[in-house]
Amino acid sequence: LESNDVEITGVEHKLGLRGQATCALSVGDNDDCRAYLLGRNPLENDGKGDGMKIMFNMMNSARIGVGLQSAAMAANAMYNARDYAYERVQGRNTKGKRIPIIEHADIKRSLLHQKACVEAFRAMNYKGNYYVDINKHHPDPEVRKKADSTVQMLTPLCKGYCSEELWNLVSEAIQIFGGYGFCEDYPVARIARDCKVLSIYEGTNYIQSMDLIGRKMTMEKGVPFQEFIKDIADFIEANQASEGFAKEFEIMAEALNAFKRILKVVKQYLSERNMDMISVFSKRILMATAQLFAGRCILDQALLADKKIKELGKEHYDYNFYIGKVASARYFVRNIVPNIFSIATIVEGADTTVLDIPLEAFDY
Ligand SMILES: Cc1cc2nc3c(=O)[nH]c(=O)nc-3n(C[C@H](O)[C@H](O)[C@H](O)COP(=O)(O)OP(=O)(O)OC[C@H]3O[C@@H](n4cnc5c(N)ncnc54)[C@H](O)[C@@H]3O)c2cc1C
């Protein structure tokens, strides 16, 4: 392309990523453009080519990348909010002493909510990236193939859930800044602008949810998805007697049962080819699936952290790191995983209001 053929528009008109020259590229308008065919020629293979398959190799790692980027942005907002919460003195404790806001229970709740989600995002994304590595580098082709299926399974969860929740987490961080959060003195407003695109690009999160239900749950006759569920069930069974974690495993077991109720409804809609009802619930089902998986991943880390706490003792420099890990997992499982119960009730309720409401009703 000659530089004067390129018209850059839109750079000044977007919500975030102001340092990035986002533009709409229109290729081939002058009928003077070349393309290269990747893989088999569909004209010579009964209309079957390899383009989508090859594109998805790139797409899966890009999407898992968005999951990790979501964890990074949420962490950035959280650490900024934490630093501000130490500085800002406002209100008093029960003894009448003026205190930094980090000592108020609601601020601690908000920070712990952010920390638990950030650590859950990291845990699930590290798992996804672990299988990306196995898929690329393991010498055994069978193991590589299995890892590929796992990556495909985990991709919409890492991308869709983390980027969807990110927006709410940055909102929590901004809230901690009070009025300052609404100004430009601190980076959180910028993070809010930048982070929104994560739920949009690399396939919007609705598309991720349809990918999960329409493709990933059923691919290879449903075997990778069954293995995904079995892994969670096995994890619960193997660890439910762990000392100090009875409540967490009880919630995880209940959540798994609730999730199976959701799957029963999904199966019925799929067998009836009732894609409208699948669409109505798909994003919420994606969230429930990811919350179940994230609960499993973060609880796994907590068990190891608990062991380390006992081994290392209070004086060790990593003690509070491990204490934080256990607290994050407890919070996540007790406060976020139970969302799956309400999603199960909603899905079973089969409410059709979304489909029934006439478009004209949106006039008001
Ligand atoms: C900052 C930025 C950088 C980008 N970088 C790149 C890039 O490098 N390369 C590239 O190729 N693209 C890039 N994109 C494009 C991006 O991937 C698309 O914007 C995104 O996939 C959504 O597509 P769309 O904008 O056409 O939205 P639309 O497809 O018009 O979607 C609009 C809304 O309708 C919903 N929707 C669409 N279809 C359906 C359906 N069938 N059923 C229900 N709901 C539906 C969507 O979920 C969404 O909420 C970039 C976009 C941005 C904002």
C-alpha cells in the first residue's frame, strides 16, 4: 500500500486504547488486491478448506491472551485502589479514631472481591496457557492432541468470563477512589476506558458463549467437555476431606450439581434445536461454567497455600502471600461460586419474556 492510500479514521473517536491507531482497513476496494490460500483448496476438495481451522490456531491463543490481559488490567486497577485506600483518611472506627479507608469493612470487601477475581483469572488462564505449551511442545502427538482439545474448551471461558467481569472490577476500583475516581488524577479512569474493548474484540462475549455451547460442549462427541466436568468432580471428591475447607467443598459440590441441572436444560434445547432459548441464556451459562472452573482452580491453589502456611510459619516473608491466597479462594467460593445456583434456577425457569416482548415496547 502507498501511504496516501491509507485513510486513518476513528483514532480520536474511541473509548480507550488511545495510544493505538485503531482504524477500519478496507482491502480490495480498487480490485487490485491479492490473497494467499492457506491449506487445502476448497475448489478441489468438495468445498472443504482449512481456513477456519488455521485461523482458529491463532484465534485461540489470541483469545486466551485476552483472558490474561483482563487479569493484568484488573490487577493494575486493584493495586492502584489499594494504594489509595492506605493514603485516604476518611471516617472513624468504632473507637472514634480517624482511619484510612482501607480499614473500613466495605473497602476491604471490595479489595478482597477484586483480589479473589484477579487470582481466579490468573489461575484459570495459567491452566489455559499450560495446555497451550503442552499442545506446542509435548513429544507425544496423542498428548498434544488432547491438550489442543482442552485449550479449545478453556478458550471461551478464559476470554469471555475474565473480560466480562473486568469492567465490573474496574468499577469497584474506581469506587474506592470516591470523587477522585471520576477525575483523571489517577490511572483507574484510563483503565476503565481501555478495558471495555476486551469484552468486544477477538469475538464478542456473546459469540464466546455460543462458541462454548454450540461448539465446545459438543465437539469430538462431547468427550473433552465430559472430561472437563469429570476433572472438577474428581477434584472435589479427592479433596473434600481437606481440613479447614469443608464449607468450600460443600459449596463446590452443590455448584457442580446446579451446573448439571443447567446442562440438562441445554441438552434439551439443543435436541429441539431451540437456539433462541440457548441465546437467551448462553452468556449466563458461560459465566456459570467459568465460575465453576475458576472455583476449582483457585481452591486447588488454596490447598497448596494452606500447606505452605503450616510449613513456613508466621515469620516467613511469604506468610502473608499464602494467607492471602487462602482468603481469596474462600471468598471466591463462598461469594462468587453461589451465582451458579441462581443461574441454574433462572435457566430452569425457562422465562421467554425476552423472546415475547415486541420490539415496539422498546420505544418507551
Ligand atoms: C480497538 C479494536 C481493535 C480491533 N482490532 C482488530 C484486529 O486487529 N483485527 C480484526 O480483524 N478485528 C479487529 N477488531 C474488530 C473486532 O474483532 C470486532 O469489532 C468484534 O469482533 C465485534 O464485531 P463487530 O464490531 O462487527 O460487532 P457486531 O458483529 O456488529 O456486533 C454488535 C453486537 O451484536 C451482537 N451480535 C452480533 N451478531 C449476533 C448474533 N448473531 N446474535 C446475537 N448477537 C449478535 C454482538 O455480540 C455485539 O454485542 C477490533 C476492534 C476494536 C474495537
